[in-house]
Amino acid sequence: MKIVPFDPKHAPAFYHLNIEWLETYFYVEAFDKEVLSAPEKYIIEPGGHVFFVIDDDLVVGTVALMKIKDGVFELTKMAVLPNERGKGIGQALVKYCIDFAYKNSFNKLLLYSNTELENALYIYRKFGFVEIPVEDNCPYERSDIKMEVPLS
């Protein structure tokens, strides 16, 4: 298994992995479909990053770092193939993003989640994310928790 940066040939996997995850745990919001359909436009071009976990030429996981402002990125759109869950791929992606953020001198990573996702929250806390207030104009209807990890 290896983690690689965005390649347009993997864009369909980015879309399908995330749609499957959203449909399994919540529902797909219009904002999700828009971003997932055009990761280059909404994530890469504004200065963000998308990474993929590849195993034998198969995309088994993905995550994005969406630029909020200089030095601040949202860890978002993380999804793993259903039959690959529970194998540490999510943890590897979070660790990779934190290491990437340090190497690139980011100030902070933040994320939005839901308190029902206990396993995900455990992973985030394990890697140093702490809860902060969710703003009134949160971009995701399903989010009821916001977390950040200061890096500087």
C-alpha cells in the first residue's frame, strides 16, 4: 500500500468512495456532489491537495486537504472502501496529512465531523485534534462537531 498525490485518473474513485461513505452513514448534500464531481476545481486549483491510498493498482482510500486560508486547511472527504475498513487506512491517511502539513509549514488543520462517528473521533483525538465550537454557518448540515490540530 502506498499514498500518492492527486492524479486525474483517480478522480472517479474520489467521487465514488465518498458518495458510498456518505450514503452509508448520512446522506449526500448538494455541496458534497459539487466538490466531489470537480476536485481539481474546488480543491486542487485553490491550493488544496487530494491523496489516495493505492493497493495493487486499486484505490482503497482517499482524503483531501482543502485550503481555507493561508496556512489553514480542512481535512475532508476521507473515505475507505467498505471491505478495507478497520485495517488502519484511515489512521494512515490522518497521519500522512498531519506529516504533510508539518512539512509544508501549515499553521492548522481543522475538520468537521459528527459525534455519531465514534471511531473517527477516536482517531482524530489520537492524532491531537481537539474540539472547538462549530460556527453558525457550518458548510455541512450533518456536522455537529468541529476539531482542529494546531501545528505551529
